[in-house]
Amino acid sequence: MTVVTKSNAQRHAMVMWDEIAAEVAAEFPDVTWDKMLVDAMTMRMVIKPQTLDTIVATNLHADILSDLAAALAGLSGVLYAPQVGIITPSQIGVLPSLEVVVWVATGGRGTLIGAMLGAVGINAARSLLTAYYPEWWPIILGGLFVGVVILFPDGLVGIPNQLRQRLRRTRAPLFERSVPGSVPSPTGRGV
């Protein structure tokens, strides 16, 4: 849980807000929480939205944050509109919705740059493939989605991190690799 404040500028009411938040948090020791200034919170919502769970804020600050959340949620529509020109009710359906989901999955969940990267990549693939195989596009899109989810669960943005983790595992000495139920030998020659 994150408590949003602005006690650095609003020295009376927001300081009291912080004190009450700390008192209530003491009553629930199993709940992890942090305190964040509202301007830093807006940045966190854009850069690291996956780190957020529950947000507690005053009416003013919650209004600011909900406006930002609506803008971020509407980004997929903003990315889709230039592709089709104008969005009409006839364009709302399963395939356009699936395309937006594949944009996010391909680019990377929880990142703004991932959604934009996925949108550009999928739209480029759509332009190329539908010129020759328009009837195959839904099948290609579904296959791409399944492939990305299985091979790259964090999307294209997560590939560098995934490669770093694989390199670390291959560089780890043999005795550091754990096998369930075994005790590693300090010499590395077996149990």
C-alpha cells in the first residue's frame, strides 16, 4: 500500500495525514506500506506501475492520480486511432481488442515504452502481412501472442533482462547450482 502525501509543501494538514497513516499502519503490522509525495507518485505510475497495489490519498491527490491513470489507460486508444483514422462502433470487436492485448504483451507489460514498442511492431507486421495474407492475420496474431507469452513473458522490453539472467546461470559454477534434495559439495566434485 502506498500513502500519497504532500507534507513537504502543506506543512499542517498533510503532516497530520502522515501521522495518522503511521498510527493506522501500526495497527496492521502485516500490511507493508510506504509514503510517497504526489509528484513522485505520478512518475512511479508511469515508470514502474507494476510496483503499485493499493493507493491511499486525499481527494485532491487522488483526483490527480486518477486523471493520470485514465490517460495511461487511454493510451492504447491513442495509439490505435492514427492507424484506422477514425474509430466507429463497428471497429470495436474481438480482433481489435486482441490486437491491443498483443501490443502490450509483445512490448512488455507494466511499461509505457513496452506498449508503444509493441504497437509499432504489431502495426508494422499487420501492414506487411495483410497486404499478402489478409485472411491469415487473426491466426498469425494469435500465434504471435502465444509465442510471446511462452518465450518472452516480459515482452521485448524484458529480453535484455532475460538474457542477463541466462548468462548468470550459465556462468555459475557447477557446485552453486542447486538440485532439489541434494547438498552441494564445496569442492564441486559431487555429494
